Amino acid sequence: MGDFAGASNGPEGGPVPVPAVRRDALLWKLTGLSEYDVRRPLTTTGTNLLGLVKHATAVELGYLCATFDRPTIRPLPWGNTDVEPGSDLWATSGESQEQIVDQYRQAWTQADSTINNVSLDTFGRVPWWPADDNEVTLHHALVRVIADTHRHAGHADILREQLDGSVGMNEGNLSTTLLDAGDRDQQRSRLERIASRLGA
């Protein structure tokens, strides 16, 4: 499903009290794009869609697997001298889009195994944090991952709209009333006039 819902190790054996987070919304932002466009750096710091997926993979494996001594499918980029700093945010020429997407889906499975089998109040240690200040509960780690996923899904929204005008929170939910291109142009022009008048 691509969300964090369904775990049964919450209070009194009920579901974990977190909102469903559609991880697959992040993947949806890649749909229909060329290999160039999914890798294309669209900000001055090089932010790109495929890199966001690669980063999200590392975040789930790091906070929800390695932190609780559970297996990961790839080495973590943080605290690893064999990995180029920042390389979790972009795909190398040897990493295909299919490979990165598949690894993200595998990370869901491994992270969900932790969520479903480890109590929320269990303590773990974040491997790349300072040794004297790296203890967190699964609840803390889960909230951190949810926040990070939402943050980068928002980045992906903006990047995709820059590329071809596509919008939406996830498939089936465009999350905007500006469906017509003409309406969007009018709204943008309106906001530009307001900004120009007040910024003069």
C-alpha cells in the first residue's frame, strides 16, 4: 500500500497512532517523466526527483531498521567513509530509476516489519548520531520519518509542477481548484501584480 498504517503494536494492542502516509505519492511524481527529467537538478543545490526517492529510502532504512538493529538492504550514507557525502540525494550513472524505486519499495517492507514487530516505546540508537546522544524510541523515529517523508513529498510537488505543470497530492487527488491552464495563468498573474505593487 505504501503507507505506515496497519501496525498493531500501538497502545493496548491497537493500531500505531500515526496518520497514513502515502509513500507511493513520492513515486507517483516520477510517473511519465523521462530519465533526464527524473534526474535533472532543478534547484541551485541540485535537488531532483529521483534523488528524493533515494534519500527517502536511506531515511527509512536508517531510522526504522538500523537504529533498532534490524537488517537493511544497502549501506547507510551517513557515518560511512566509503560513501560520498550527500550521495543519498542523487542517483549515479550506474543506478537505474528502476533500481532506486525497487529499493524504496523494499525499504517499506523492512521498515514495516519493524513497525509491526517492535513496540513503540522500544529504545534504539541512531548509528550516525553522537554516541552520547543517539538514543530514541521507535515512536520518535517513526514521527521523524513521517515528517521527513512529508517534507520531501512537498519538494517533489514543486519540482514536478516546474517540469510539466502536473499537480496533485497523490493519484486521484489533485488538491487544487485550478484545473484549467487558463485559470492558473490568471491566478499567477494576479499574484504577481499584488507582489509587484507591494514590493515596489
